[in-house]
Amino acid sequence: MSLAPEELAEIISHVHAYSVDEYISFGLYTACELWKCHYYTTTLAEEVSAIWSSRWRTGKVVFLLLRYAPLAWIALNSPVIFKTYPVHPLAVNVCTGFLISSDATSRTALIVSEIVVLVCLHALLGTRYRHLALIMIVYVGLTVGIYVPQFNYIVATNKAGPVDQFHQELGYACGGGTPDITDPMMHGVVVAGYVGLAKGICMFLFALAVLISRRMHHGGSLMISIRRDSGVYIVSLALIRLGSAITNAFHLRLGFENVPGTLQRIAIPMIASRLLLNMRKTEDPGVRSVVSTILFDTPRSENSESQLEEGGEVWKGQDATGTGMPMTEYAGIGRRKADGDVNLEDKDEERV
């Protein structure tokens, strides 16, 4: 079937636009992948020594989720947005499953990252646990205020459609859906955007207030406090979160796909995992104790660690706190060594 010159020109224009868009996206994804590969390979030894040896508690699960969530998001999202040149297009339900899984992974990692930041800020501030509970209540309220108004919009936009002949010839395995977006859905998106903006501002101001408080109590400049208390990770995460909240709140002018949104999906979980690891190894015993008590094992005291390193007395039944009873020495199987017993080897040395 022959095409009119106007139709052929329109198809060529569409192919050119799709190719340019894919080349740009592929370049950005490749840069992100190279950066992540460098990060994962250079920090793998530290992860194995600090995390894999610990018990399966909340902190270990949270760290592994944050560390590998960006990889899972890209793996689930790539078959939908990139050309894979399949023999047969994927079923609509499979493509919808990819969309839902990638979106759920991204949102879960973001929520967990924010909770980690709040726990670390609570540890730096040195407040009581009831204050942490109050912080979490406010956070949950703002988070619910973000996702409930736009729930119908999220469900509608995470549905794939059948692949038409044009996209199939280009090599796409999944087709874009045609969601029925209503005015109440868009109103919910607008409300969620402004609630998210308020949440981002609150987190940024709270992080800044904690760092200023640490500077006032421990001395030094604000930059010293930022370097000492892992403030670089906290400020970076808060700024990325605030930038993404601003673009979401004013999406009519800036669009849904933006650089802060991509950084939010990829960089924030990695920054949060690094912050969690640094907080566990911080020189401040109070901060280390709070983070370890909430998320990891109870930290071992410094006296017990130095005693074990210097070859001190071995303790029986020693737990993570370093407490326990000294081991009893035995002269043989089932025979407890008395105080007056003399070792035969020591006696032979005295004769010599």
C-alpha cells in the first residue's frame, strides 16, 4: 500500500522524534548505570564487612532495599521504555505488571529513604523516643496526604496498552496506554503536589535546624558540622527531595519527567543507604547507639572491644553489649581446675 507524501513525511517525523528521545534517554541511563557500577564496586567490601555480618533486623533489610532498589527500578522499567526488538510483543498484563512493579519499587524506596533520614536526624538531635514518634506521625500524615488524592491517577497511568504496528516496527515490546484522565484526578494530582511541596520544605528546614543545633552544641562552623555529622548526605537528599517536590507542584509548567524526578528515583536511595552506613560508624557514641538500637544490633561497648583486641580475658556467653561471665578453666574432661592446681607444663619449666 502506497502512502501519500504528507503521510510519509509525518511518519518520518515521528520516527526521528522517537529516535532522538531514545538516544537521550539511553545516554542518561547509561551514565547512571556507570555511576552506580562504580559506586557498587567501590563500596562492596564495606557492605560485606559492615552489613552482611549483622543479624537480619530492620536496619539490614532497609539497607539492602535502599542499595538495590535503583537497580530493580531500571530492570523493571527498561522493557517498557526502550526498544528490545522482541519476536512477539509482550502481553498487556505483563507490561502493566512491569509498570506497577517499577512504580511501587520507586515509591517504596523513596518512603524508606525519608524515614531513614528522619531517624538519623532524631539521633543527631538527641531527643527522646516520644519526639521521634511525633515526627513519624507528622510524616505519615503528609505522606498519606500525597498518595490518597492521586491514587486514582496513579492506577490509571500504570496501565499499558496493546502495541500498535508503528511501535512494533520500531522495536518496542510494550505499548503506551491511553488512560482516561478526569478532572477529579487532575485536581487530586494538584493537591498532592502542594502537599508534597510542604513536606519537602518541612524536611529541608528540619534537617537544617538539626545541623545548626549540632553546630551550637559541639562548636565549629556549619560546614564543619556538615562534614562531621554526614550532613553532606542529609543536605543532598533534602535538596533533591525539595527540587522534585517543586517540579511536581508546578507540573503544568515543568512537566512530569524532569531531572529532579529521575534523581529522586535513583540517587536518593543510594544516598540514604550511605547515610545509614555512616551513621552506624559515626564517632559520636550517642548517635551510633540510637541508630543501632532502632535499626541494627545493640552496639558493643568500647571497653569490651578494646579488651578483645588486646587479647584480654575471654568471656563466656558474651552478647553484643560485651557483658558476660568469665570462662571457667578445666584440668580435664569433667574435672574443674582448682585454685591450687599447677599446670604440668609450668612445673616442668620450673625444674629446668
